[in-house]
Amino acid sequence: MQSVRYKVRQCQDQEKIERFLRQARTGFLGLVDGNLPYVVPLNYVWSEGKLYFHGAGDGRRNEVMKENSEICFTVCEEYGTITDPVPAKTDTAYMSVMIFGQAEPITDLDEATHVLQEMMNKYVPGYYNRPLSKQHVDKYRSAVFGGPVQVCRVIPSHMTAKESPIEAKKMYKMDMKVGREN
């Protein structure tokens, strides 16, 4: 596996990476469909060093993962443009993490319940007045609600992270001009 080429942007701060993966809201699941790339945006949770996502139990994503379970999951957030009087030095503030591993369906009801509860805690915190029950999750994973839902886990085999931190005094604002105080 290749490492980050542009070393000055490499982030190796595990706490920062963990915090980023817990708070970012959308990731992109990259798969190989024969000779073609196939990328799907997904909600996800990062819990105890593992990546989890869920979705319909059928469809192209699952067909592709059955053929080749190797995945690349990318999470990226852009924080704005960093300005500089020299155009070639204008840059973007961002953080990104790429996770490589194999996606596997979760069959254990306890683990699936934990993951779906973590999803609700992340995306609708405090909305429900009680935790998910295993019985509800079991029905959710069956055809009762119009089609089975599959919960998947990825144990990372490799991860890379890059960042270009926000430079508060250099962040672009709408009326900025080179050489003019803001």
C-alpha cells in the first residue's frame, strides 16, 4: 500500500483522525465493479476502530461487494480557501481520510443493534426517547419494512490521512482583494 506522497500534508495524529471520523457526516465507498470504479456516498459511523455503514440488502453495491469485498472508503471535508498574494500559493483548507479494507455483512444481532444505535446517536441525537431494541433491528433487517437492510463492517487494513489546516487570517471572504486590508 502506498503512503501519502505529499508528506507535509500527512496527518498522523490518531486522536485528530478519530475525532474527524466520528464527526464527519458523509463518506464515499469505493468499489471495483469488474474493470470499472463504482463509488457510493453513504452515512457511516466510526466506532472502536471500525467503519460501519448500512443500506438496502440488495442492489448493485451488494452485488459488487459479493464479487470483490475490497473497499476504499474516503471521508473529506473542505473548510474554505486559503488566500495568498501569489496565485500559485492559494490553497484549500481540508481534512481527508482514506480507509482500505474488506467490507463484510454483520450477522450478529447485538453488533447490528449497536451500530444502528450509533447511527441514530450521530445523525439524530436525542430525537428518540429510548434506545433501539434488538427486536426492532431484527425486523428492520428482514423484509418487514419493504426490503432487508444490511449492516456492514470494515476493519481497516490500512489508513491514510491528509490535512491542510485553516489559516484564520488567510481564509477567503467574499469581498477580499489582494493588497486590501480586511
